[in-house]
Amino acid sequence: MISCSRKTAMKARVIIERQHLDGYEDGNSLQRFATLYFGRKEYQVYAPARARGQDLAWLENCFVRTSDGYDKFDVPQERSWILQAVQRELESEMQTITKDSAIMTEIDTRKVFVVHGRNMKAREAVFTFLRALDLAPMEWEEVVALTGKANPYIGEALEIGFAAAQAAVVIMTGDDVARVGKRYLLPHDPHEEKVLTPQSRPNVLFEAGMALGKYPNRTLILSIGTYRKFSDIDGRHVVHLSNKPSSRQALADRLIAIGCAVKKDNRVDWHTAGDFDGAVEDADLPVGKETIRLKTFSREYKFAATADFKRKVWIQFLNETDECLTVRSARWKSLPSGIHLTIRPGTFQLQLGNTWCPENIGVAELKLPPGEFCRLWAAPDDSTTDDEIKKLCISDAPFGFVTLFVNSEEIAIPV
């Protein structure tokens, strides 16, 4: 028996196990949808087998049983009190759902929920670009405030962030380095499965999945640099970001297409806002060695039928500093979506006027004056066709890194 004094002193704990009823065809199968704990007692609440829809509509017709399966109570009021406690819990949950729904309907077409990894240069570049289009990328603390809780679960904040923004933008950058374990390699696995390659952070992959699952028509996947693909989005259109006008235009157009309140007419800042090229980093290069003192100026594929190495990718660099640089010891680092190249020793050439010196050959080390160009060549392996190489060379996205020593400091330059 539950006395009035005990009800006043103690509070029942109610767990709702099902929000909606299915309506079983089997008339003997009751539908359990709540459990109530009061002190050491446990009560289970069941709806009739054929009940459908919201629980509140069937509450008066429910069965209440003790944990041993019986529905005998010391006083008639005991069943009523249990059902009232369940009703209060259901009504409380409904109010929460209604409140969340109200938040979700108040979508600001300027707001963009941005998911990113540890590459803060990439995050800053995207935020700067979005603001130049008069959009409002959401800071994490802003999303947390929308939950109304001081310390919400990550999942709660993500739900509110995705729901309150017009678009979810996921930035894919190669912040981790991964490969398939040797035990699980298959004979047909591509090269990037066998060697360590850049990969997006696990939280970015998870949140990308959440966004695509809930709001597939309002989610954009962006890439800065290259990253390890995963099959669930490999077939989706990914916007590869660079500083080229065509890349910026493509992102602005996609934002407009999904309903964002983009303002670009009579504005020019968005043509240059956000340094996407400068955000391309080699995740495996230690801090302090990532400063790019040379910039890739061009890349070009050439075929020479009479040469020892008939297929060559020529990579041209520009010295953007105000000092003379000593350049040597170049190595190629492939990326998953790029080309597998081998840089031959002694291929550096310096541009003097319209001539590359030393002509027809190269050197292992050279002095590159400020504002001048140098180049080298690398030989692609047989796994990449001529057409594939040409397409990659004229694309916007980097497809690898040249790692070399500049004034005795090892740096990696995206190519």
C-alpha cells in the first residue's frame, strides 16, 4: 500500500519506455511503455494490445502490474496514483518535445552550423568566407546556449545546432593519419589503404553522418587539402576549396541553393576572404616546420617520347620571401586522391628570363633569389593514366606534398 504520507515524503521515478504504440494484432501481447519505481517497489504499465498512437490517449485503459506480474493492489487508489505519475511524466516529455520543436522551427537563414576538426586555419578560412557573404557561422558556445543547459550532452548540442541553422557545413581536413591494419588488408585494396594517409577526425566523420542523416538537403561537405575518403559520402558532391574564384563561386552557389541568405551582389570581399590555400597543412609534419616559404605556382604534365623518363610532372615554385633561399633534398608525399610520384635526384632548375637553367638537366641544390621561380620534375607510376594526371594537374585541389629542405629547415609544400 502507498500511503498519503509516503507519497508526500517520497517521489516516484518513472521511466517511459515507448512514446508511440504499435497496435499488435495478437490480442494477448500487451505493450509495455512505462516502469515506475517507488522506494523498493516496481510497477509496470502496459497498454492494450491493439492500442495505437500517443500513450496519453490510452492511459485510463492501461494495465498496472507489480514486478512479480500481478495486478492486485491493497487499495483501489493505488492504481490511479501510479497512472497519474506516469501521466505527469508523459506530459513533461511532451512539453520538452514541443519546446525543442519550436526551437527547430525558428531557423535563421543566415545561420550556418560548422563542423570542423583540429585544423584551425581551415576553420578560420571558412568562417571568414561565410561572414563575407553576410552569413552567421555558429560558434560552439552559441549552440550550447540554445540547449538551455550549462553542460549539455554533445548529442543534444549537435541536434539543436543542426536544427537551428539553415545549413550544416562539414569541413574535411586530413588531421589524423591512418591505414588499414595489415591483418585486414585485401588483395584488391588501393594504395591508400596500405600506407598512412591523412584522415578527418572521428568526431567530424560522426557529425557528418548525423547531419547527412537528418538534413541531407541542407548539408554541405567541404574539403581543404586532401583526406581519406569514406564510402558513405564518397559518391556525394564535395566542394573542394581553394583560393581560385571558381572554387569560391561554387561554394557560394551551393549555399544559395540550400536556402542560405547569401549576399554577394555589389560585394567583392568574398572574392578574397578566407585563405583556403594557406590552410592546407601536412598533419604529420611537426609544429614549427609547417611554415610554407615557397608556394606552388604551377604543375604541368608533359610526355617526351625520346626521354629516358617519358612521363613527367613539372612542379614550379615561387619564392615569396624577401631573402635568398637554399633549396635541396626534395621528396614526394602522395595523398589518397592524388598521384604517386617519384622525384629523381638533381632535377632542380632555376628560371633565368625565359630559360630554365641548367638547360635539359638539373641540380641537387640551388639558390633561389626573392621573387624568382624554380622547378623540378617527378615521374608518375604506371597506375595513373595520362588523362588522370592531366585532370589532376588542372584541378583546384592539391594532390600531394613536396617535402624539402629550405635553408636547412624541412618544410612541406602542398602541390
